[in-house]
Amino acid sequence: MKTLSVTIVALFLISFTVISCEEESTVCAADASYEDYLDSVNSFISNPTSRNCNAMKAAAIDYIDDATSCGGYDVSEAKSTINSIDCSVF
């Protein structure tokens, strides 16, 4: 249960460290992937399985990749944190 809590907290912190586009008129490519990420987090919370954990990790990586289109963010630390999550414990 502690691992689940740490995973969820880490992923939510990551989602808040990636900032959306500064200009309101610009549509950020990360909007759709952010929704996918939130859906995968909710699926994992509802059913914490290895499959849902891996899906959540993949959605988080996709979201971070798409968010880089909003500006020059260094996402290497966020990706490293996501990749360090061990889904085999679920």
C-alpha cells in the first residue's frame, strides 16, 4: 500500500511540474495526453494491477513528451522518476 501511495504522489507531483503553455491562445499538445494520463491514474487507483501501472507510466511519459511542445522544459528527471516505478509489485 505504501508503494501505491508513493507512486500516486510521485505521478501527481510530476503532472504539476510540467507547466502548460504560457500563451492562452496557443493550444498545447499536452491537453489531450493530460486527460489520458488522468484517466490512467484513476484506472490504477480503482484497480491497482501491474497492467494498469504500466499503462499509467506510459500515459505519464506521453504527457511529458507532449508538454515539451509548450516550451523548453527539461523532463529528464521526471522521466527518470516515472521509469523507476516498479509495476511488478502489483
